[in-house]
Amino acid sequence: MSEICLTEMYRDCGISDEVLRRGEEVLKKLESRFARIDQIAEYNQLKVLKAMHKNRVDATHFAATTGYGYNDDGRDTLERVYADTFHTEDALVRSQITCGTHALNLALAANLRPGDELLSPVGKPYDTLEEVIGIRPSMGSLAEYGVTYAQVDLLPDGSFDYDGIRAAINERTKLVTIQRSKGYASRPTLSVEQIGELIAFVKSIRKDIICMVDNCYGEFVETIEPSDLGADMIVGSLIKNPGGGLAPAGGYICGTHECVEQVAHRLTSPGLGREVGANLGTNPAFYQGFFLAPTVTAGAEKGAIFAASLYESLGFRVHPTADTPRYDIIQAIDLDTPERLKAFCLGIQAAAPVDSYVTPEPWAMPGYDDEVIMAAGAFIQGASIELSADGPLRPPYTVFFQGGITWYHAKYGILMSLQKLVDAGFSLC
């Protein structure tokens, strides 16, 4: 296809020549970074294939089960594929896990008991975990069950406060939770290597402390995962990276056999554990989504880097910066005004394949302290691996952009977000 035809198609899809030209200028400088992302995706693709081959995945594993789900070989084989891919002893991969927060709650509640203490050595956790822990009072929180909470903030430069962590660990410290991605915080996302160093430090103080990593948004961005460097559990959502845009729901917990077994009995019932839980026909999407996940994640990562580079070139503060090494698929951009935040989200919504005509509006979303605006015209409701953007309505009015099942969709969404800012009066000069 000629460049002229492509320009005309973008014009037909609402992108002005001025916005497209600015985007193409930025993209020319990203070729080497994109090549490195493709190399990582190729490595991870082979890693997933190796696990599928080892476990002899075949068409019988795609059969639906109902009721109790006893003897669901497809479900059990998928869990072995996850465990082998992430190099863990065991895994639980279930559609009955409703979201990432649910998966984290299961992992925490299953492995903590009254009188135990939970420690976060990386500062305040993601907003929705505040009620799980009991930082903000909520029905059924860990605090209601007698689990206490301690927190050590990162140092001003974003590094770990090792002295503070050592002082915080006591005889009641049972589990350390490490959030890989930044959530709505301004801190850097943690690399797997950094997480490994933190886990090694915690284990040097007490080997029996369980180290759990909230792995959401980070799967397949690097060639290794936190489970390769000592994490007892890694936890995530299937409507983010590992679902590859196909999983209709679900979550996973990979880790030691003991930790995962505890979670299985919490998810279902004591005495039943992992033996029950019908797949209800989700297995084909789970398997194929996991197979596609490395390349889908690569496309989303390219979108994040493009967004950072484009908006940084326009003078906006971006986190991480355009040239910073990337450890998840999320890009934060400080837009400074609520009007710009709304315009950005309007652009992402307008670029969506579903509900493109809808205008996103801020609302009091459950689990969040501030009103949140969200743009997501997704095939799967709430699927963050699909093109989406959201942000709390509080200064500096930061938008958190992520996803894009294909790189080309991510590119179009980013261009459309800028187009809506330009339409609202922002100057590219």
C-alpha cells in the first residue's frame, strides 16, 4: 500500500495530516527499540510453545465441562502449561477468579491467618487493594480477620528502603506483597531484577516469609518473571497480558505447591480445593490467548513507548520517560487539566472497535477513592490488554494508557487521543 493511500485512510478515520505527520516523525526514532521488543516476544513465544509441547496439548483439552468439573483434563493441563512457562511448582488458572484484585485477595487471604502481618515494602498498593487489606475499612477485609498491615515507602529516588524494611519485619510478618506495576502511583515500575533483589533481601532476614508479586501488566515484557528469581507466588488477571485478548474472564496464581493449594481451597471450599471448577467452555480461549500473549503484549508495549515518545515531544511529563527501559505495558502522562484528561480518554474511546460513539464520563467507580474516567471500547468488558485509558480526577490529572491487541490499533488510538486534544484547542507548535 502506498504512503498516500495510508494517509488518506487515516484522514478518513479522523486523523489530520498534521497529527499523523507528528506521529510518523516520532516513530522513525523508535525502530531499534521496537526490534528489541520483537526479539523478546520471539523468546517468550518459544517459551510458551515449549510448555505446550511438554504437556502434549491436544484438541481434547478444549472440551467444555459443567457442574462440578471433576476430571477436567483440559483445565488441569492448562495449569501445568502456566506452571512450566513461569517455572513454578504449581498453578491455578480459573475462570471463577473474576479479576486481578480477586486473584490477589485469594492469594493473600488463603495464606494469611489471624495474628499474621502483611508487609508492603514498595509503598502504598493499588487503590482496589486498600479495601482488601483494610487500609480503607471494607466488609470482609483482612483487617476484619485480624491480619495487620505494615508499609515501607520507597526512597525519594524510587529505590528500596532496605533499612526500613529490615526494621519492619518482625515475628508476625507472614507475607510480603510486591506490586510490580505502578498502578496510580508516580513511582517507577519495578524490573524483575529489582524484584529479585528485594526478595533475596527479605529471605536473608527470614526464609519462611512468603513473597507474593502482583504481576499484573508485566507478564512477557521481559524474558524472565519474578518466579524465576524467588517469588513464592505471582498473581495476575487473564484479561490483561496472559489472556492475549481472548480470555473472557479469569485469573491465575502460580507458585509453590503449598501456596497454590491454599489458594485452591480458598477459591472453592475446604476439602474440595482444585478438584472442582468447571471450565464452562473457556478452555479454547484460555489456551489460544496464552499462546498469543507474547506478541499481543509486544504490541501493547510498542504502543506505550510510542505514547511516551509522542507526548514527551509535545512537552508533557510522562512516566516512564520515553527512553527509560520498559517493565510493563502502562504509560502514564500528566495532562495537567481535567479537560485534557477527558479529551484524551475521548480519543481512546473514539478509536475503539466497540462503543466508539460513547463519551466517557467520570464516575465513582467501586474500589477507588476519587472519581475515575475510563475509556475502553473492548470486546471483553474491562480487558486492560485491549486499548484503554483511565485516570482519577485529581491533580496532576494523569492518564494511564495501556493495551492494544494489535500494534496498529494502539498507534491509531494514540493518534486519536492527540487529535482530540488538538480539536479541544491544544497546539502542536
